[in-house]
Amino acid sequence: MTHISRRSMLKAAGVATAGAALAPSATATAAPAAYAHPGLLHTRADLDRMASKVRAGAAPYTAGFTKLAANRHSQNTWAANPQVTVYRGSGSPQNYTILYNDIHAAYQNALRGHVSGDEAHLDTAVAILNAWSGKLTELAGSADRFLAAGLYGYQFANAAELVRDHPDFELGRFQEMLSTVFASLSDDFLVRHNGAVISNYWTNWDLTAMACVLATGIFCDDRAQVARAVDYFKHGEGLGSIRNAIPVLHEGGLGEWLEAGRDQGHALLGVGLMGAFCEMAWNQGIDLYGYDDSRFLKGAQYVAKWSMGGEVPFTANTREKGAINGWSGSETVTEAAGVDPAMTRPIWAMIANHYTRRRALSASYLTRIAAKSSPEGGGGDYGPNSGGYDQLGFGTLAFTREKGAASQTPSPTSSSGPRPQATSSAVPSPSASPSPSPSGGDLAATGSDDLVGWAAAAGIGALAGGLLLVRRRDRLRGGSAD
């Protein structure tokens, strides 16, 4: 069993190495500067809007708040159950369900406290967060420990961001835990990918890590960390960067989502994660929603149409997998996976409201699926397994906006670098990686557990050129790519 602990993996060995590999040198050496707080998924204006709308009895905010108040995690009687070590993955005594339940209880109580004005909920959130920062020292298990770091790291940061100014909140201690237990693994994954070839891990693995690195950077006022995450979104070689997650643009404003050839659940998860990443960046003045001619809009429209049972184009592709200097293989996908139109996740309100309300753009599939999914719930409302806790949710309450509200692109922060120039492409990017074939398991990368021991042995310091072994063909040819 491989362990990466808070005490044994110093930031100098993990995060600093990742920074050298991923960050633009000018940004990485810039002095730290404070970000706007609260400023992850929710700003002060967002919290004030929710509270005023619920007080006024305005729809659909009231339906969203009712959904929140009915969730068992949002009750101020919730008691934390912190652990010294959290395990996720085969071959370990898994206890990560304890962690994600407590995170969602902290987030839901914090959100409910801000909207209702009931301080008891804020106190409960603080008690949960303080309990964990005072006890947790490591994440362990198989390769799935990277998923735990990414998913629960960015969620933890969002819960804590809502109470960072509470007089009883142990801010410095929480920042240390978030940086050394969670972000160190996520940063390391984006550099080394657990010793795997670059296309081995599905899109969601990168996106969880990216979300954690970004959220931690903002929460800890670390400009270099934010820059690394943003740069990876734009230019990363792994399958979570924007042009690899959405490698082909089709007519009708649709962008093929990489994991549509895998299964619906993971495609929904990926869209939700990219939406959360874009929203957190937006709230710090970094416009990734509009990057590359609103490429994310095209990908989200594709998944929305497909998830509702609509026909979507699909390009055959092959994904290389395996360990560097170790085992290797490949998988080929020739068509989009089947869908259940009844399946949903609480991801659509945030994305639809950004494009149709903030930007006043047409997004018919997003509009339809957001209405169909309303009112959105959160952790505990979408089943008992970990997949039901992959999003913080409650988007109907949190992200419903008036038409034209905050429609202007935010002013760039000093960490965001030059404003990206929007570009449009009808063909895949040369670095785009094709969609992998379906596989079972929650966020499971085929063969990922076989790679647990490779990270230390490989000694990979950066994502070297030539690791991306997969290229998409311009035309179909036997369902494979070379």
C-alpha cells in the first residue's frame, strides 16, 4: 500500500516540484497577493442575493432553499467524525465515506447559515472543519487516493471559504491541512500522473486535481498555485485540459466531450467539475468560461443534448494506457455510450445561468436540462454512494440569476496573466487526446491500481514532450487512431 502523508510529503518536494513543471516562470515567482474572499463558488454578492431572494419568497430560490433545509447534512446537530488517516481504493480499509459526509455537512450548514441568518449553522460548519484540521494527517490507499485528494480537497476549500472570517475558525491550521494533505497530492498528480502514460487516466482524474489546486491556491492566497491550475486548464497535456476534454468541435455549436464514449455518469461528473473550475476562476477575475471561443459551452451543450436522449456526432478514437517503462495497452471507442434521460446531477444551474444570464448567449440544451433538473439538491440527494457526493450542488438556490445580471467579463486579477484570445477551430487540437472506452467503477481508470508503485520508481519530474501517445484521426478508419 502506498501512503503519501502530510508529514512525509513536504511541499518543497511535491508542490514546489509541480510548480517548476507547470507554472510560467514569471507568474510562479510573483509575490503572493490576496484574492477576493469569499471567492470560490460563492462571492459575498452571491450570498447576499440568495438571502434576499429567500426572504422575499422569490421562486425558484425558495424551492432551492427548501431542498437544502430538508437535507440531513444541513442540520445544525451534525457531529463531526474526524480521522487521522483517510483511505480510498482497493486493498485498504476504506473510510472515505466519513470524510465526504462531513464535508457536505460543513458546506450545507455554512450555506444554510448565510442564507437563513441562523448562526447555529455557521457554528456547526466551523466545528466540523476545525475537528478535521486538528486530526487529519494523510490520505492513503490505491491510486484512488488522488481522487480523494482532488474531489474532497476542492469541496473542503469551498466549505471553509464560507466561514473563513468566523471568529472560531482555525484558518491557518485549515490552510496547512488543505495544502499538505490534499493539494500536494493533486499537484503531484498533474505532474506525474502516478507514473502512467499521459492518456492512461480519464478526464475526471485531471479535473479533480485541477479543481483542488485552484481552490487551494485561492483559499491560501497562493498566486503561483492558481497560475499552475489555470495554465493546466489551457495547455495541460493530460486529458482534463480544455482541448483534450473537448477534442472535436462539430456543427451546431456542439463540442464532443471526451468521456461520452465511456459512460454518462462520468461525463456528467466531468462537466460538473469543469463548471466548478470555471466558476471559481471567474470569481477571481479569470474568464475560463469564455476561453477558446467558449469551448466549454460547446462541450456542455453536447453532454446536455446527449444526456436528454438526443443524437450527437461521435468520432472514433483510441486511448493509450499503461505505466511509463512498464505495462502498456490501448482501448478503442467507436460510438457514444448509451444514456438514461432520467439520470441527473446537480451541475446544470451554474453553467446554464452563466452562459444565458451573465452572457446572454443562447444555450437551448443547457436551458432545458437545467429546468428539468430543478430544484437541484446536494450531497445525500443523489444516492448513498460516493458518486452522489461528487458535487456540492444546490445550484437552483446558489446560481439562479436575473437576466443580464453581472453580464460583464470580470476584470482580470494579477494572477490570471494576459486575457486569453478567443479562437475557434473546426478540427481537433494537435495535442487533443481521444476518448477512452467504457470501464466500470467510480471514477476508475483501467489499470490504475497496477500503477500505484510506479510513481516513485519512475522519477518523473515533468510532463515531458512525447508522452502523449494518442492522436485523433481526421477521419474514421477502423475505429482506431495512430
